[in-house]
Amino acid sequence: MAVSVQRGLGSSDREAAVGLASSNPFDPLRNYLHLGLDRSADAGDRFRSALDTEGASVLCAVDGGVLRGVAVVAHDERLSQHFGFGCASVRAFAVDRSEPSAGVLGVLAAAMRDLVGASGERHLSVRAAADDFEMLTAFQSHGFLVADTMVTHLLSPTNPQTALPRRDMGKVEVLVAYGAEIERLPARLGATMTEVLRRHYVLSRFHADPLFDDDRAGEWYAQWCERAFSGSAADGMMVAVHDEQPMGFISWSKDHAAEKQHGLSIFGSGLGASLGRGAYAAMVEFAAISPTFAHAEFDVHVSNFPVNRVLGRHPASRILRVSHALHLSIGQP
């Protein structure tokens, strides 16, 4: 096999690339099939959107004139500004898996490494399914390292009850807000949780990567929390309160593709945190009776055993996927 890489994607190959994404057996949306929900068209639409990212570079792996794989790589301005050195990310990635693909994966990994290095960026990240062993092997052989592992649980309310802005769940009171309601949550709730993340959140892919400063990593999540509580980085918020003190929160973003394609309200996981006292369990119980969504995703770090245990034991929850963040460092900042 003589696989070569070319920059750019011709108009005639665009739909072929989207087809690779739609049929990708390792796509993050693939396991919705277990619910009888085929989201392959959604995966294709996400890929089209990535191809249209302003300033993105498209790398195509070609074998005998046949498109075998595509990667879309783009500069991450917010990450770069925050940490003080150039960062890029793989916005979309799809490879033909109808035949052995280790060679295609390796060629694309090397091409991405060379592209980012030539542009002056110092860091590249991509997410891979935990069971995509071909990709993990190929990328690690080109210098990528596993920086985190996330377990995504899917909660599907089976007995929704009347929507309430707050509800007592044992000793913990849970407040919920969507859309414009978020910015009307008491300011002290967001301020407290922001400071908690700033000081104590250490389970991120940035903390695991020596290229990133730990204090700046904590600040990254603190600022994300601030944006979530302002409503600019979340479509839904849930906050657990004990003795009038915030003990945890969960934020979500609405999956607009699911609503458009399937008429379903699905919320994708955002940022979350818990200080114990049953706060996370109370929020999960509240979500399990919510009439607002058909499904809600919860992304949880693999080593966050208490939260994984809460979701793993709940009868309305199942594991949707497990994924790794792969990081590649090029030189020093």
C-alpha cells in the first residue's frame, strides 16, 4: 500500500469524506444505535461543519487515487491565548475502516505532526475512542500520549415528572435553569463553584500534560465555570445546595442536530463538579425525572470513582462511550 497525503479537499471528494465520517465505527455518536437511534447523518453533518472551519487545514490520505482518510486540523485561539503558546486541535477525523487502516492512520498522524510543527504550534490534541486500538497504536508510535480517559454516561428519564425550578432531594436541594434563566441563578453559587475549580480541580488532560502549567489549567476550568453560570457556555444548569451552600453543579449544551434530525431533546455534557454530601447523586436523581430532555450525557473522568459509581448504579443510566484525549507536544513553549 502506497498511501500519500495531500493538502486540501477537492469538491468532488467532499461528500466522499463525509461518507467516511458517517460510516465511522468509532464515531462518538455510534452507540446511540443501541437506543434504536441512527445518528450517522448527524456525524456527517458535524464533519461538514468541521470542513468549513475558518483557517482549518485539511489533510487527505489517498491510496491509488482513492480517498482513505481525512483530518481537519485548526488553531485553537482560546487555548493558545490562555496558556501562552500555540495550540491546535483535530476538529474532525475519519478513516476508511473497510480494510486494514494502520498504514493510513500512521501516515495521517505523521502529516499532522509535521503540519503543526511547521506552523509554529507547540501542541496538538485529538480524541480517540478507547476501543480504537489501531488509532491508539498508530498515533502513539508518532509521539502522541494519552492525557486523559473520559467515560460518557447517558441518562434517559423513564418516568418524567412536572418540571420544577427546584426540588428537595433528601438533604440536598437541587435548582435547575435553562436558557435565559441561567443568568438569574444567585451569583454566589457560580462564584463559589468557580473558586472550587480554580483551587481544587486537578483531573484534567492539561494537568496530566507537563507542557501545561497547573495553575493556568485550574484557571481554564474556573473561567469555563464562570461562562457556564453566565449562560454563555451552557444551555442548561443544575446546582445542588446544602444548608444554603452550593455543593455541586452540572452544565449541559443542547444538541441541536438531534433536535433537527430526530425531533429529540438531547443535552451534551459540559462542565461539572461536586463537593460531596450526596450532591452529585441528588442531581442525577433530579435529572432522571426531568421532562426537559430525552437523553442527557455526563462526561466523567475515569478516575472520578464516586461519580462513575453514582451513574453506573442508576437504572436510567448506561455507558455511551469511553474516549482518550491524545496529546502531542512539539518542542518547549
